[in-house]
Amino acid sequence: MKTSLEIPDDLYRQAEARAARERREINDLVSDGLRLVLGAGKWEASRTSALAALEKVRRHPPYPPGRVQIMIEEANRLRKESWE
């Protein structure tokens, strides 16, 4: 489908540069961005599930302590990221 969009100049320049670096069309870059935004709800649900599972493992570790520590560090890293 063809459409027209108003995009701030600085954002368009960044998109244009990125598309050029990746040897892609801006249309493809915009489509990928929309897919990410529209799928964000699913991603957030997955992230929430992953964090809950890691927290459960932290409380009741079924793994050797060294493995649990790695999982705890990963959970902490995920909490610190903005995921935006």
C-alpha cells in the first residue's frame, strides 16, 4: 500500500543513513519499525514471563548454585534495560 507520512527531518536523515548503511530501502526500514511497535505487546508479555520464571528459579533453585547465579545476573540485566 502506498501512503504519505510526515516525519521530522532529523529522524528521516537518520533513517536514510541507516538504510544506506544496510543497503536497504527506507520503505523496508519503516515496515520493520512498524512490525516492532505493533508486536511490542507480545514482546512485553514474553519479557514478563521470562522475568517471572527467573525469579522463581532464584527462590527455589533446581540448578547448581553457579548456574543460578548466572540466571540471577541475567534477570538483573533484563530489569535494568529499558526494553523500548
